[in-house]
Amino acid sequence: MFSAYSLELAFAALLVEALFGYPAPVYEAIRHPVNWIGALIARLEQMLNRADLPDDARKAAGVLALLVTLAASVLAAGIVTDWTPKNGFGFLLLAVVASSLVAQRSLHDHVAAVAEALEREGLEGGRAKVAKIVGRDVAALDAAGVARAAVESLAENFSDGVVAPALWIAAFGLKGGALYKAVNTADSMIGHKNARYLEFGWAAARFDDLINLPASRLAVLWLILAAAFTRGAEWRDAWTAVRRDAPKHRSPNAGWPEAAMAGALGFKLAGPRVYGGMAVDDVYMGDGRAALDAADIRRALTLYRRACAAQMLALLLPLAALAR
């Protein structure tokens, strides 16, 4: 756990992904690890999530589906790790594979696309772009709502799309990253509170909450550090918002980076919104402006980039100490 090798792998994965993302030709040829994991989950759900089963049996079936998904993902990562040459070229190959498990560049590009669409195409363009990164209903969002949704997605996904996979790679290598990505994918697919998934997706949702907990708190640290070095951001206000608002969020993890970003930039995020036609009456994170625009999305992206840099620097420091 947290060996020099796994720390180096996490740093290299972040660096590769920041520079190159996940190349479109690779995606067209072999898709993405999330697609492979998702296909397995979909197949297991089709086989095991039977509506005629009692609730306890459906919950047990969901536990089985999650365990199979985790075992398959870790086994695949172990095979890749074991078969990769133990030299510099092999390490580079592993870093490229591990880079597919983090999403700092792709998240940045998707959120930046919302700002660009709002500026060039107006409200409908912004809605179309933000619909690709949020699960809420976007048809009723005004321009400020689109901008808030983009910033909220940036904050939440910084934690579970960037910090969390990097943390688990740093702790347990490629296997740790694969296990995390499997849990996170399962939660996004079946961890919903509706009639179909309430019982079957129970294990995925609960395990995702648990495995994301350390990263959501760590994301706050990176955002506060970034705010300290970003003009127009206030790290003290970020910390105040986190302490006051994050524990009130309906999610045990999402509120932490959202509150940090809201406080740092003087925004008001989260609050009431609509998912799948159902209103969610959540509390606000931060006490600043709710009327955000494209320029505010770009301010959030600046803070995000510096938070990513803070994370990479934090990985380098123990490596430098070990090298002495």
C-alpha cells in the first residue's frame, strides 16, 4: 500500500491522461474500460435482477453482481500487471492503461464545452452540452441553471473521476484503480433509488459511498490549496462552506467538493433540482451568487486545473523523499 511504484504509477497515469486524454481512435477501436465493465454489469443485471423475486433475494442478487464485477475487474488488472514487462517500457504501458481510469482532461473538456456552447449557441446549446455530464432534467434549466449544473458536475467529478481513481491507484496499483472504477460504474448504472434498482443496486450504492469517502475529503484539500493560489478565490471561505454546508448534503460525499468550490468562488451550488421527473429538495452549498454564467464556469475550470496540479505535486513529494 502506497509503495513508491504505485505512487509513481498514479503520477504517470495522471500525467499521461492530462497530456493525451483517451484518444478517439483508441475508443473507436476498443471502446473504453468503463464500457467493458458496463457491459458486464448490464448482463448480470439482466440475468439476476428479476422482478418476481422478494426484496431480500434481489438485494442478495445485487451483492453477487457487484462481487462478480469486482472480481473480474481486479483479475483483468492483475493479468495486465503480471504480463507487463518489468522495465521502463512496461511501466509506460501500465501508465497508459491506468490513465484510462482517470478523467481529468476529459472532464475539463466536457465542462469547457458547456461554457463555449452557452457563449456561441445560447441556452439550447448549453442544455445540450450539460446533458452529457449531468443526470438531472435539463429542459427546465435556464442559462444560470445550466452554468450551475456544469460547475457542480465539475466539483463532484473532480472527486470521483480524478481524485478517487488516483488515490486507489496510488494505494494498490492498477488493481486498486480497476476496483474503484468497477464500483463507481456499478453505482452509476444500478445504484438508483427507484423500483427497479432500490434493492438490486443497494450494495453498489453503499460501497460507492464508502470507497469515495476518503477522496471526497482529499478533494477539498486540493481545492483549498488551489484557491490559495488563484486570484479571485478565497480559501478561507471554501473551508467555511465545507464545515457549514457539506454535512447537510443528501450525498455523504458530493457535498464536500461542491461546498469547497462554491465557497472558494463565491457561488451557491446544489439546492433543489429535478432528476427523472422527481424533485430533489437538497440544501445549498455556499452562500454566494446562484446566477452563474459561462465566465463563472471558466473561473471554476481555472480552480480545477490548479487543484489537479496540487494533487500531482502531492504525489511527487513522497517520491522525492523516498529518492533521497
